[in-house]
Amino acid sequence: MARIAVIGAGMASLAAAARLAVGGHRVVVLERTGGYGGAVGRLAREGFAFDTGPGLLTLPAVYRDLFVKTGKAALEDVVGLAEVDPAARHVFADGTEVTLPNASRSGTVAALDAACGPGSGERWADLLVRGRETWEVMRRPMLEEALPADPRVFARDPYPALRRGFGPGRGRPSLARVAAAELRDPRLVALLESHLLAQGVDPREGPASAAVLPYLEATFGVWYVRGGVRALADAVYERCRERRVEFRFDAPVAGLLVAGGRAAGVRLADGSEVPADIVVAGAPLPALAAAGGADGTPWPFTGPRGESGRFSVHLALRGSRPQGCAHRTVVHAADRKGALDWLFARRPAPLPPRGGVTVTVLRPDDPATRPDGGHEAVTLTAPVPAHGTAGAPRAVDWNAPGAADGFADLVVAAAEAAVPGLRERELWREVRTPADVERETGAAGGAVPGPSLAGAGGTLLRAANRAPLPGLYAVGGWAHPGGGLPHAGMSAAITADLVAGGPGGSR
């Protein structure tokens, strides 16, 4: 039985702690703040409640597996899961609207044909078939196994159509290039690109393999956790407590202890030490920067590398939620080029050009989120540059006077395409910028890690879960296989298997 110190109490750390405790280890979780869940937070005020992190769940099988492997109660025994149907409504720049059903190929084909013209649905369905083929190539080696010793095997994009017209000599293929060639209709292009844009990745640079993202939603569905996704964090935390995981809050880690050429515990900011046989890091702390191998092998567990952040506006509204409205609506930017140029600029302006923002509107039909049936809780989100001082690369100073309020007004104005009369219904709003995310989670710039994807020269891969320094491991969005709730659970499963002496796998 080993002593294991887990740094951080984010979702990946919690999932790893539960799995390791089941293996008979003594596990202590060291968290810099006073709570758990990391980016999966909750805002409660005057009877309204909002998720401050992800608002929906994909691939719930990852967490079903976690609960099966760590105790008697299944996932659905401790949280309520509901399929979101329709999966999403999209409002395009030209005013076209389409509502897509959850996990229904025929329904999606019919909806796109009706909105965008005959043949549109089949072109979209054909692209998702290629997304399925890409998923079958990527799934096991990229999401269910540890990163190989030579990850360059994932530098090449496995999207099937790249063998037919986007091969060597034509530049690095991108999702945008493939979308334009295969979908042709700018509305379908925007629909595909929105899945990668939501991850803070430029579709003009991101790989075509990102077609797996809409494929996963269309195949495995989109799910809502009743009471909000924070309820999932509560459930995983309680599972850790059941497995006798020890938690120490307000315990920031300042350094790594090394003895005999391997990790030997951590040093806390107050100077105390926590001896351990194994250290699992859920955050890329500066203290780990030198945790390479004895031969000088680096460990690129370095955190943000130009990632975007997420801007949220939580709205308390008077008036009830209309019957049958979509849980999720994506309002696409009127100025696509201007929106992308601003978001991914080397030196972005404080605000995007007019019409240069894509907004996701979440309207859960959940009594737990509102004081009564005469009110509604709505969350608006948009990808934005990370937080940094004025003039910093790929960053905006979100603490500058007027920056947050000015962008919030743009977001609310855009969202009125999805919620008519939104501003007249507003009681109050809470605005959260990347600066708030940085302060609350410790993520540099408030950046949000996206999932690992094959292609793009390997630039979207993360650090291996096992460090060159023996006894040190990593989980979470900055480690393999990247960010997102499902990936957090996969990362934990891979690492727990590595600690147990296995090859590293979430099977």
C-alpha cells in the first residue's frame, strides 16, 4: 500500500483519488482553495443557480465506469442524468435557424434539408461518417491508453478525406479547409467549426480530426446533470470520502520533494512537508517545472500554451421559461472572419468588431436553477482571449475599466437572437471573465484546455501522464488526453492504471 499525494481537487484529481483509494492506497488530496471541483463550480444567488464551468456532459459512460469501479452505487443512483433533446438549436448569420434532435441521424438530415436546402443533411451525415472513422482510429490510442513514448505518431491527421485531395504538398490541412470543400454551404461550415471554436481552437488552424466532436454528440448524445454539472462534482467528491480519501483544503503546494532520484512527496506553502511514495499532479505548478528525468529528459507539463479563455454571463430573468425551447442555442457570429481574427490575434483589441462574437445560450429546464416557475436562469458563454496585461500575446486585460462590461453587453445583445426580449427580462447579471477563472482555479490567464486531437503537427497533444521523474504522474486538462469532463475521467483512469503497474488504460 503506497502513500499517494494528489495535487489539486479538480475533477480529474478527484476521479484519480477515488480509483487509487480502491486500489488500497492511502490517498491525500491537497487543494490550494477551500473547495473541490476546480472549474466545475456553482453560482447561487437569490434562488437562482448556475454552473460556472461546463453546463452539459458528453460521454457519460466515462463516469459510469468510474462509479462502477469505485463502489456499489452507480452513477445514476447518485445524480440525475437527462438527455438534452433537442441537442442544439443554431441561429446563423443570415437568420437561418435549425434545431437538431439528439442522437437521430434521420431527424438531423431532415432538419438540415428543411433549413439549408435539399442535400444539406446528407452532406452533413456523410461528414459524420468520416468523423466516425476518425474516432475509430483515435479512440483507443488517444483516449484509452497512455501516450506512447514517441507521440509523433499522432502528428498526422487521420481524417479519411485527407487521402483524397488534401495530401502532402498542399499545406497543413485544417478543419476549415475540409469543411469548405465537403460541406460547401457556409451555414454547415459554421455548424462544424462551432464545435472546435467552443474548445478555443481556431478552425482555420485546427485539424480536420475535430470532426469527431460533432460525431460524438450525434452518436452518444448530450446530457444534462439535474441540479447542474456541479452535482457531478459533489457525487465524485462523496465517492472519494466513501473510499476514505483524506482532503486538506487551503493547502497550496510550493515544491516537490525528491529523494533517491524519485518523487518523495510535496512541500506546502506553510513550509510543512507531506511525504509520499507517489505524487499525482492535477495542475502544472511551477514547482514541477524541473521534474524531468535524470538524463535531462523534459516533461512538458507546462499548462497554457496560447489557449483561449471562456467568458460567461449568468442572467437572472423575470418571466417563465417558454415551453419547448431548446436547452442549448448557438448564435453564430455575423462577422465570422472578424470574430476569428480577434479571438486568435497575436495582440487582440479589447473588444471584437461589431458582429464578431459567437454565443452559446444555455436555458436548462430545471426547477433547481430558479426560485420559482415565474423566473428563468440563463447562462451565456463565448470563447475569448485569455487574461493578461495589456499588449500580452493572445490576451486581453479583462480587469481593465470597461472591458468586462463592454463585452458582456455584446454577448447579451447577440443572445437576443435566441431569447427575444432578453434585456427587458433581466433582473441582474453576474459576469465571469478569464481573470476570474485564473483567480479561482489558478489556471494561468484563465485559459481553458481543449481535448487532445490528432493532426496539426501534434500541437494539440498534452504531456504524458507519467513524468520522466519516477513516482510522479499528471492528470487533468493539461495532461493527456486533454481538457473536458470526459477527458478528465479518462486521464484519471489511465494514470491509476499506470500507478498499479499496468500499461495505462481506461478500459
